[in-house]
Amino acid sequence: MGQKGSKGSDRLTKQDLEFLKTSTRYDENTIKEWYKGFKSDCPDGKLTPKAFMQVREGERKDPTRRRR
């Protein structure tokens, strides 16, 4: 997902957004909100195992976090 060579892009491409809207049950605003949180948590656009575990731990403590 994302364009090759678009390191650190702060926006989802239109193609990525359309793909996510048609491939998931999430609406555009939810996808954008999640992406904004992802970029805040992982500014380089890479989810490390440590960052993944932190997200999962947050979901266990608060099941409503990042889910709809």
C-alpha cells in the first residue's frame, strides 16, 4: 500500500483510500483518522514490532481504542 518512493508521505493516495474503503467496512473519515494516528505513532511509515505491541496493548486496556 502506498506509492513506491513516497517515503514519509503525510497523505494516503486516492488509490489507497479507495482500496481501503472498498476492502474494509470503514468509511473515509475513519480511515483518515486511523492513518493520522499511524503517522503520529510511526512518523517514518514503518510499524516496528515494538510499536505494534504498544498498539495492541492499548487495545487490550481500552477495547474501543482505534476500533469502530
